[in-house]
Amino acid sequence: MNFDTVLNLRTESAGQRGVVILQFVPQQAIGTQQLTLSTAPATAAAMEVGARYNWTAVKVEPGDGGTGGASTAMSFAATLNQRTESASQAGVATLQFLPEASIGAPQLTMTVPLAVSSPLEVGSTYRFEAVKVEEPTDQAQAPVGPVEEAG
């Protein structure tokens, strides 16, 4: 699984101390908020509101280790606990993942097109990694104009 999202909302409340709720919206609109993540403040620290992130999720076989690379903003493993398809939301599935390290709340809920959810197996564990996508700045872009040919 590979998709881009923008961190839309970051919520911390006194009622849920030690939990940060991050809401991401997809780059490709599917008619619903795509991903909500409840996590520990330390895990959420590197995530910036308004920034774009590329997410990958790969199945973890029993005994596999592995951690994120240097550019990874967030990395965690979670088990697919529940997949819900509904006639009222045709064409999408809601997936609920439970973390390896519980924080007292379901950690990750996402709504994705059925084609994305179909290869995922309920009961399997997946490693999620979010990498910040650096947006090009105006200064870094090449000037637009006629291309001169060497001749």
C-alpha cells in the first residue's frame, strides 16, 4: 500500500492525556476523510500540520524486525483488526488497525478504495512508514523559458 496524505488536523486534549490524534486528508479525494491516527506525543512530534506525507505499508512476517530509515517521520507496526464495507459507502472500505504498543485507543482508522484494501488480510501485521514529501520552493525551480540547443 502506498499513498500520499496531508496532515490536516492535530488534536491534543486534557481528557486524553498522552494521546495525540492526527487527521490526514488524501491527495486523491475518495469522498471521505482518509486516515485518523491516535498516537503518543513522542511519535507525533515530527509530524507537521499542512505537510504532505507519503505512506507505505508492508506486511510483516513473524520474526521480521526492521525500523524506519533516516528520512522517516513516523514508523510503527499495527495489526489489521477489522475491515468494514457498507452499502452506504459503496466502493470504499474502512480499516481499523491496532498497534503493537497500545495507548488505550484504536490507533489507526483509514478509509480507502476497495482495490487498495483487497490485498490486506485481517489479522496480519503491517509496518507503516510516513516520509515527509519536501515541496519544491520557488527558488529551487529552474527558470521557465526557451531551451537552447547546443550545436
